[in-house]
Amino acid sequence: MSDISQDLEQAIQSLITEGKEPSVALIKSRLTSPLPMPLIIKALQAWKKNAKVPKIEKTSPTFTTEQRIAQLEQQVATLTARLTALESKD
């Protein structure tokens, strides 16, 4: 998990410093990494209400058991194919 609130806060502050009214599009253009629009909207709404960006953390997606099994099966198939190719070179 990484805290992205600081990145949002910096984007908003840079806009204010330039005398611009923060908007979703302007904030999005100032971010160093892409964020989903709902997070940007939430941060902008909170900033307009309290002059503060709420703490927002970016988490890695969680997979269902079926998704994890499918991913592992694909990985095993790929590794098996690579192993077969390596063994055939001998």
C-alpha cells in the first residue's frame, strides 16, 4: 500500500499557487501516477469542504481463489513450456 494523499495535496497546492481553481481534470494532469477518477473526485470534494485532502491509500488488487488458481495454472503452463524448450536443446 502506498499513501497517495500527498501527491493529491501537492497537485492541488500547485494549482492554487498558480491562481487556478482546482478541478478534476487539472488535478489529474498534475499527478505523477494515474489514479481512478472517483478517488480524484473524492479528494477534490473533501478539499473544497475542509481545505484538506483525506488520507487515501492505494492497495494492490485482491484476487478471488479462482483467479489465483487460473493465474498459477497459466504460470505453470508457461514454465513447463520453457522447461520443455530448454530440455529439447540438449
